[in-house]
Amino acid sequence: MSTIRLSATSARNKFFELLNQVALGTEVIIEKDNKEIAVLSPKIKKTDWKNILKASQGLHGVLKDYTFTEISPSRKKGSWKHLGKW
């Protein structure tokens, strides 16, 4: 994220331009008498935990039909004997 520093007077004169830049992800630091007074930063979108919970409940039990031996033949009992043949 890029940052812009400018005086309070300049920020007042270019306020709508600064809002457009903040909307694109730029952080603006406003100074008065060489001291940082304010920071304009983009709004952080909140995570929708209710929809994430619904999605995770919908996926519950999806992998219970699979075994590790179906996924990887090297997990079968006695497979170490065949490793020398590779």
C-alpha cells in the first residue's frame, strides 16, 4: 500500500481527489505544523462469519468416504517391499 503525506491546507483543497486515491488503496497522512494529525485509509471489509459457517457446515463429511490407501498406494500395508522396485 502506498502512502502520501501532505499538509492540512493541501488536503482541504484536494479532498475529493484524495478520497478517490484512498478508494484505490492509497493511505494519506495529513500533517499540520510538521506533526501527523490524521490518517485517511481504505475501509477494511469485514469477514462474513455467518456465511463462512454455513459453507463449512455444508462441507462436513465430504471426505469420510475416502481412505488414504485410495489416495496413495504407498500407504497400503506391506508397500515398503515394493519401494526397492521403484
